Amino acid sequence: MEKPPQPASLLSAHPETTRLPQLQDNVFFPETAKDVAGMLVLAAVYFVAGKMGLRLAFVNSSATAVWPPTGIALAAFLVLGHRMWPGILLGAFLVNVTTTSTIATSLGIALGNTLEALAGSWLVSHFAGGRKVFQRAQDVFRFALFVLFATSLAATVGTTTLSLGGLAHWVDYGAIWLTWWLGDAAGAVVVTPFLVLWIARPNLHWSRNLAVEAVAVFLGLYVVGQTVFGGLIPLGRSNYPLEFLCLPFLVWAAFRLGPRGAALATAVLSAIAIRGTLSGFGPFAFEARNESLLLLQAFVGVSGVMTLALAALVLERKQHEEALEVLAVSDSLTGLANYRRLAGALQMEIERCERAQRVFSVLLLDLDGLKKINDRFGHLVGSRAICRVAETLRDTCRGVDTPARFGGDEFAVLLPETDEAEAQQVAGRIMERLAADSENPRLSVSLGASLYPRDGATPETLLEAADKALYRMKRQRNGKSRVAVDMG
């Protein structure tokens, strides 16, 4: 049986083992050769993605409604830190200089793209949880708001630079700005969650049933996406407003596959929809291709944000339920199992050993002189003494054992597959560990043990036998701890 999680107690706080590494936001320059290599790789990835996006630049050669590099840059800053900015600047400059052949204009656009990612990642890191932004619904909405603001910076700098450089007419400023802004925003909403969530946890821990369900989700999403945007089923015309058919599969992914599944589903749908729309299929396919892509990106962006928020909300609820389950079977002071969990574990072990004809042992411990400790040192020190015994049990027990706080100053330990001699050894380790503890006040415990099925066949009879053995030991000790343990 697994040890229960350890909540923070009155006297000590346990570190959060699942916390992601914190960003070093104060580092803006490379520190090692590895950082430089990472920047070059990032610049290459940005360049390739940018050139692919500019193939769909219809309103201006430097403005496209499909711009994944924004999502790449924002994810890079959230995961790797702001010191990667030279890679983004270099990649953005190369994309534009090979498009416009104007160094000054390309540099201005690259600065705008870098500022966009820096501003967005700074806001997300400080006000929306950083890399954990997609774990809470409220942070997902903050992320969307910050993305809309940050991408407006790049759109403004980029469009103004094009106009001042004579590469765009001022009369087209509004159309170019809108295309730039919406393309960058959609790229951030679709690409950033996918990269952040899958880079942070690249390994899947899905059960077999959940993996089968995931296959069903994405197979269904692909079929529906091809039907709506790819002309899979021939209809009377190619642009019926059927985009709502995709929403149930996005909701399904959000509910069952979590934020990572939701981000992947949004990215898959976006790729299918863009390809189909450019081929003239789907509800957003119009004669003006840039207008088609703008409408499509608005749909994908809104759907993506709502899907991620729903997934985060489901994750929050699941985490709260798990926390409540842990609290229901855990002692609030020590983090050990409580009596409810101990009784359940005992019953399960009895049923298992009855089928397999095995034995197991139960230890019962009592902290000696707790009232004297409370009277002399105060109740906080007494509570600390209880926690010290709990820590000793955690350190000396196996992963399959179940240490529990039985009540007050009493503890119990369920020892599966343990006979009388082995139980004696465990008890000896516990008492020796307490004797070696130099923290004041010094602690000692009395122990009793029972053996299944010799001393009982129910949780109650086993605990009663161990309790009787414990009090026999108390009467025989004369105030000194002994390694020998009275077996019921």
C-alpha cells in the first residue's frame, strides 16, 4: 500500500515535490555554451516556422494570419527563460530579411516580435502562474488577455515599420495590423499551450483505458474536422456552417484528457481547418483568402481558450477531490494514515491473506510521557514530539507498510507479509531510531504487536491483542525502553 501524502502540519511544512522549476527572470544573457547552442536551435526553428507562415501572407509579404513563431517564442521564454531572447531576435530578423531584403525594416520587425514575446511571458510569469498557467481556469483567461495585449505590440511595431519603410501603403495599415495581430494571437493560443504542456511533462501516464479513449477522441476529431473543413462528405456546397460539430470533441478532450489533451486537440483541429480552408472547404472559405483565414483564426482562438479553460477547471476539481480524499484518510498533524484508513487497510490485508494463506503483523505504539512533555514544555513541543514519532515511522517503514496515528499519542503500523520475528526487528529499528534522536526532549515509546491469524481474524481483535501486549510492556519496562516487544 502506498504511503499517504503528507500535508503541512502545525509545526513543519513539507516541500512541494511537484512544483515546476522557477524561471530566472533576472537573467537576460546567455551563461553557458549550452545556452548559445539553444539560441541557435531556437532561431532555426523560428526561421522555418516563420517561412512556412509567410507562405500564407496575402495582404502583405510580411503579414500573415497564420504565424506559429509567436507561440514558439512565448513557450521558449516560459520554459527556458528570458535569456533566450537573442535566438528569437535572430530568427525573426532572418525570416524578414530574406523576405523584404531590407535590413532596417527587418530589424524593426524583429525587435517588435521579440518585444511581443518578452512582454507576454513577463506578464504570464508574474500574474498568471508562469509555466503552470494552464492548470487554473482563471490563469488561462489571463493568458488570453495578456496574449491579446502583447501581440498588439508586435502588430503595431511591425505595421508601422513596413509603412515607414515604404513596404506597405498607409491606406492598408488597418488591414495589415489586424492580420498581423490576429495571426500572432492565434499562434500563441494554439502553439504555446501545446509546447509548454508537452515539454514540461513529455511522458504520458495514461491508463490503457484512457489511452484507448484518447485514440477515439482524436480519431473522431479528425473525421469531423475533415467533414467540416476537408470536404470528406460531399454536400450540396462546400461551406456549410458546421464548425459547431467540432466542439463536442474539444469538450471531450478537455474533460477526459486534461490540459495536454486539450492543447493537442486544439492544435490538430487548427491544422486540419487551415488546410481545408485554403483548399476552399469549410464555413470560413471565401473568395478572399486572407479574410477566410482571419475568420478561421478567430474561431480557433476562441475555441482554444475555452477548451483550455474547461480542461483547467476539470483539473482543478480533480485535484480538490483528491485532496479531500487524502484529508479524509490522513491525520492532519502528522500526515500519517488515520484510523479510517488503517481499518480499511487491515480489512483488505485480512481478505488477501485469507486467500493466500499468509501472515502479517500489526504494531501498536504509545509515546511515553506525553502529558509530562506538555506540562513542562508546552503543547507545541508535545505536538512536535508526536510529529517526531511519525517521522521515525515513515523513515523506518517500507513502502508497502501502513503507518497510522491511532489516536492521541498512539500509533499503529500494518506490516504485510511480516512474521513475528520480522515484526520484532521493525520494532527494534523504531526504538533505536528514537533513542538516537538528539532533539530535546528525548522520546521513548512502548510497543505491542499482534500476528494474523494467531491473535485475531478481524481488525478489532488484532488491534485489541496488540493493545494488551503494549500495556504488558508498559508494566514491565520500569521506565526504560526495550527492544524486545511483547507479542500478543
